[in-house]
Amino acid sequence: MSTINKHGLSIIREIEPLLPGNVPNIKDRIVSGIYQQAEGISSQVVRTGNPYQAGLEARLDGILTSRWLGFPMMLLLLTLVLWITITGANYPSQLLASGLFWVEGQLLHLFVILGAPAWLTGILIQGAYRSLAWVVSVMLPPMAIFFPLFTLLEDLGYLPRVAFNMDNLFRRAGAHGKQCLTMCMGFGCNAAGVTSCRIIDSPRERLIAILTNTFSICNGRFPTLIALATIFMGTLVARTYSSMLATLAVVAIIMTGILTSLLVSYLLSRTLLRGVSSFFVLELPPFRKPQLGQILIRSLLDRTLFVLWRAVVIAAPAGALTWVLANSFVADTSIFALIAGWLDPLGQLMGMDGIILIAFLLGLPANEIVLPILIMGYLSAGSMLELDSLNALRTLLLDHGWTWITALCVMLFSLLHFPCGTTLYTIFKETRSARWTIFAALLPLALGILVTLMVNYCFVYVLG
């Protein structure tokens, strides 16, 4: 069977340049004929394996790749993985944050003993180190849970079934079926999702996958989305149903990201990145027994620590810059406040304010520090802060004029704004193009501004 497949595929590669771009079904028919012939030969082969095992795999495939059950099972499994990631990461994140901020206290004490100037202490400890501590405490536990779970599904042989289910949607959008795998990886970290686009052979379709991976909500954006959904969306109904509505709000944002990825892929494939969709032959592998040792090594070393290191390298200078802007004054007004004032008119049109926009701008290196910068701006503090409860955060936001419409616009902008610095750096490393890296930042930013303008106008000026 493998000999026939290799021979048939070699024929396809030879005649593919001769095929007109509007008749890709010819290639489908050729491969279909190859597999029909292979199945005819294999049906005459005497099988000596375990018939029960073969029957079980066939029944599993019948469920996981079913037209009616494939998508619900896929969404259910994705929801389960995300729930395990978010729930399981809470305690380790708190524990890690406590340890890292204890170290911050010791460093501050050391700098006082050494007589270091206040500006140096502020830049290095309250700026760079505090930003680094937040990024590590927020990113490391979810990635250490999500990536092993994702690698486990990959090792079991389930991810090719996901590609099989999603292939038709992405092909209609002019993209590659494997893009759904890179999109799933982006739910853990967009930088890792961009790196995983290497599995797509076509340069055009690989670039489409890279440019749209930011619409997968990474773990750095989940804390902000969950907090805002709990504070504002959950309070729209009775307490009994508040957590359910908050969860549905976050799921709705996730689904919006998936639909946006398909829409933008469709537009790119018909404008800047036109071309004939590459031929994608997917042979479903058998289900395999996972190798737990290899899973831990691949997920923790090759993915988790690799991405975390890139985030640390970018987050520390960003924290230092944030401290400098908050503690540098022009006529008794900090540069941070001046920039926020300049951005406020645009922010009001988008259903937000200048403080929110500058928090997103300064949060470019890592999405994890957007909320602490926002709190710092509202409290007029000189360094990034984090409140001790959701009730305290709710009071602070309500005191600064937030409504559920503000929260909705912030959640949508969190989904659609530019990728974080780590992801942009990864895009540049993968594409070797400053032009496409800049485009990867401006495309979602323009989309985020447009969507929030429309949402705010609709709810405030049309619906009143």
C-alpha cells in the first residue's frame, strides 16, 4: 500500500504544475483512485492481528471524525483541556508569585543596605524584576499543564483527527487543514503556535497561519478575560447563574477568535496571499500508546521553557520602561499620564479610555502585565500593582466609569489587538521579514479598533 501511495503521489507532483488552478478536484480524484486500489489489495490480505483492537479503533474514528459528533467532541475536549489548564494553574501560580515576590522583598532590602539610588532600585526591582515575576508566575504554570496535555493528544494520534474535521473549513477559507493544529497550540501560547506553523509545507499557507495565530487566545490573556467576565458579565444575572454566564462569555470570545481566524484567512488568501490551495493528503495514523517520558521532555523543554525564555527576555525591559514613564514628570504630570491623556479621545470612541489603551501599549512585551499596568494607571502609583481580590478590582473599575459595555470592548480588544512582543519576535524569526512582522502587528490592531468602534457605537448611540 505504501508503495502505491508513494508512486501515486510522485505522479501527482509531476502533473500538478500542468493542472489549471480552478480544477483542484482532479488531484482529489487521483488520490481517491490510488486509495481505492490500495484498499482493494489490502482487503485480500489475511489479517492476523487482534480484530477487537481494529474494531475499537474503527468505532473511535467513527465518533471522533463523524460529521455530527466530530465537532462537539472536539469542542468538549478543548474545553476540558482549557478547564484543566486554568483550574490547575491557579494554585501553582499563586505559590510561584508568593515566592517570587518574597525574593523581590529581599532584593529591595539588599539594595537599601547597599545604598543604591532610588531610581536604580525602581528600574531594576519595581520595574524589570516585578514585570518578570508576573510573567513567570502567570505563564509558567499554565504552559506546564497545557503543553503536556496538547503533546499527549498529539502522541495519542488525536490531533490528525482534529485536522481531518477542520480541513474542509480551512480549505474553504483558502488555508491549510493543518492550520487548526497551529491554532490549538496558540491557545497555550501564540509564540509556540507560530513556531508550530512549520508543519505546513506551503510557504503561502504557512504565512496565513502565522498571521492569524494571534486570534487564538493565549494563556496570558485568560486572566484578564476571566476577571472581567466574572466581574461584569456574571453580575448581569442572578448569583446562581453568574459563573455559568461568565464561562459562556469567555467561550464566546474564544469562538469569536476562531471565526475571525477563518475570516481573515479567507480575505488574505484572496488578496495579498492569493494562490491555489496546496494538496493535503491526510492519512489518519493508528491510535498509539503515549510515551510519557518523551511527552514531558518535548513539552517542558522544547516548548514551555523555550517560550518562557523568550517572554522573560522581552518582559524585563518592558517593566523597566513602564517604571520610567510612571516616574518621569513634565510639569508635575507623569509621562504615563500625558500619553494616556493623548489617547483618551480615541479610547472613548472605542468604548474604553486612555489608561486602558496605554496599558495595552505598554503590555506589548507580555499580555500578562496589561491588568497590573491598568491598575497602576487608575491608582496613579509609581509601579505596577495587583489588587488582592476581584471585589476590590470591581470597585476600582466602577469608580472609573466602567460598565459591562466597557468590559466587552476591553475583552474584544484583548482578543483582536496586536500580538505580544514574544510572538512578534517569533514571527520575525520564522518569516525573516520585517515587513510581514509589522503587518502581523497592524492587521489585528486595525481590526480591534474597527470592531470596538462598531460595538461601542451600536450599544451607546443606536441601542441607547
